[in-house]
Amino acid sequence: MLVVSGIGAIVWLFTRPGINTVGQVTFDRQLAVPPLAASTVKDGQRVFDLRSQAGQSDLGRGGRTGTWGYNGALLGPTLRATRGERVVVNITNGLGEDTTVHWHGMHLPARMDGGPHQPIRPGATFSPQWRIDQPAATLWYHPHPHESTERQVYRGLAGMFLIDDPATDVKSLPHEYGVDDVPVIVQDKEFDGDGQFDENGRFGSDIGILGDTLLVNGTPNPYLEVTTELVRLRLLNGSTSRLFNFALSDGRPFTLVGTDGGLLDRPYQVTHLPLSMGERAEVLVAMRPGERVVLRSDPPMPDGDFAERRFHGGGDRFDVLELRAAGTLRPSAEVPATLVDTPRLDPATAAEKRSMTFTSRKINDRKMAHDRVDAVITRDTTEVWTVRNGHSTPHSFHIHDVQFQVLGRTDGGPVPPQLSGWKDTVFLPPHEGYTVIMRFTDFADPSTPYMFHCHVLRHEDEGMMGQFVVVEPGGKPALGAHHDHTG
């Protein structure tokens, strides 16, 4: 019987259909919009307060699900600041274990970055402070403790950080937060029989947890009431391992206006928008009075091999969010033909060229080591990196502190519109990669590293991460101890 059962399990594993929730979602809950975080201005600094904590949330499972959040039970408020402001964020750890808060996409000193070198002990408070100095953009924040990032993000620790900057924004785009300018944090979850998060991961998958249920801003079965002719969706793939390929249910095009690091040079009409873990995109959807349309995720790797489709979610489909237009819509301004100027970095000025291959849980055959510096970068220089996926498991590339520009694909193919602007995260399909260029303008600190890593969070936790330091000309790294925050 055991042999028969084992064979049956194997047959089921290889023949079961992929996940497909299209047409199955009830859309019976109004989308929750994360509140804008309260702040005060003191001594010329904008001060925010965050507390990581455990809680209970109604996620439609017939009871309460244990979740984690900032200043609440699940997710966190949206922080918002303007270029040129100095900000302080007082982060108190209300959990029973170490955590950190990393400012994903933010340009800031390494000691404030919230990587694994800045653990916040239970009960302690860490108060990073820095000056906002980058274009208007949709960023986010999440934990980054070594070996437990996946679990903490999966339980709900995440939120958005919006940067305003009139010089690199377009006033005519929708701007009213929560009305025609809406954060959309998409995450997949798996539940056990008791309605709690299942953190084991799909059998046969080596990329971590792939859930069969989506939450948007922590809301199951969500719908958004649209009251304007154009609605701006700030999309964030906040999942730990799932790829999405966003589209609209009736196949209509929508307008891509921004990605990780801010607005693009011009709007692009697209019918599909792939986003890997940690990537963001700003899109405009045109609505007609009284209509409904569903934001969907089509298979992100439909042409992939069996393992990609079966075990890595490449063939899965989801209904994500229903957009419901009111009977009368407020007029929206016309989308301009051009958005913001994106000065292009010149590869001829690169002081260094590096090549990195992602395989298994290693980068260039090495796992993360706290006492090893993988790249020493001179302040105020430009570098070109070629980052490749060396095998058949999906990976991604994320770098801290700087935004990069994509120069080309390693297979020579065209660079799609969603990779035409400033980026900090990019998907690495199996056996493919990109050449990227970036400039390290300031924040030299030989003793505190920044990170680069795979943003499949289980891969990161298991060692697919490296460290770099930025030094003054002629400087050398001098790694110190962790910047421990105990009180």
C-alpha cells in the first residue's frame, strides 16, 4: 500500500493542474488603502514612528489569522516625504525576535539601510535618519534580517514609502492618494486547515512559498471603487517568491508611466506587465462610467519548461483586483506625451566592470559571508555589472542604495519598456541575464556594507547574497561589528 500511495502521490504531483482563480474570486471586500503615516516636523526633520508587532487579521478564512505588521496587525502605513527633507524613522521592535527595516530602493548611508548588519533586538528602538535625495518614486520597506527575511515578510511586515519631487514628477498625472492614486501591494498566501499561514512551501518547488490565494493591501477578494476617468495604480509585487504578469481581463491596454526608481521618459501602452518580487510599477487605467474590469495575473512563464510552469508558478493565473467605475466619473487630465527626462549613464565612463552568475544559493559560487567584502567600489564612480542566471531556477537581482539602468540583455534580445527607466530590482529568467550600469555618488563607509542579492527571499536567506562597500579613492574595506540596536 505504501508503494502504491507513493506512486499515486508522484502521479498527482506531476499531473495536478496549476493554480487558476480566474472567474473564481467573489470580490466582496472593498480594498483597504494603507493610511498615510503620521509624522511631525522637529528641528527641521520629519519624524515617523513605526512599531513591528504581531496581531490577528480577518482574511476570510472563517476566523482570525495570525499576522505581523507595523503599527497594526498586517502590513504598515505609507510613509511619504519630499526630496530635500531630512527624515527620521523611530523603529521599535515589538516582536520576540530580531528584525530590521530595509528601505528598498532608497538612496541613503549604509548604516541607515537596515540590512542584516543593523539588527534591532526585541524591545529596542533604532532611529535611522537621512536626507531624501532622489526622484519622485514608489519605494517600499520590509525586514532584512539574515536567514529570516522570507518568514517575516510573508507574515506581513511590509509597507510603501512614496517620494515626492516636483522636478521629477508630472502634475497632470493622478495624485490624490487613495482616490485616483492607489497603492496596490499584491502578495500570495497559503493557508492551513486552521486558517493560519502555511509557511512550508510547495512540494517540489525550490523557490519558497507559492500560495494559492492573493491578498491586495492585506484584503482578500478585493474591489476598488473608481471615481475618476483615470486611476493610477502603484503596483508592488510584495510576494516572497511568486512572479506576476499583470493584465486586464478584457485585454485592453493600460499605460505604464513609472517603475522602481520613478517615472519613465514617456508613457508606454502595454497589455501585459511582468513584475518579479520587489519590483514596482506605476500604471494608469482608463475607465468608463459604470463598467467593471479585473486586474489579472496571466502565466508569467507560459513558455517555460515543465519545472518552471509546475513548480515555480510559471503557469499559474489569478484574478487580483476588480475595478468598479462609478456611474459618473470625474474628468482626468490627458496623459502627456513625455514625462521626465532620464539622463543616460555612459558605459564608456565605467571605472569597473563586474560579472555575477546566480546559481543554486550562490553568487559566483560563493554564499553570503558577513566577514567578506565581495566588491570594493570607489565613491563617485560608475560601474557596469553583468548579472546572469546560470541555471533553470528563477532568480532576481536587487542592489541596495543605487538605482541602475539596463544596457542590454545577455541573449541580445530587446529591452522591454518596463526596463527602460531607473531600476533597483530585475528578474533573471532561467539561463538569461542583463548588463546594467549604475553610479555610486556618495556615502563612502569602509566599515558598513550594502547588499546585493536575489529577491527570491528564500534564496536570499539561504545565502544568495553578497556585500559591497563604497570607499574614498584609494580606500580599503574595514568591516566592523554589527551595528546592534539593543535599546
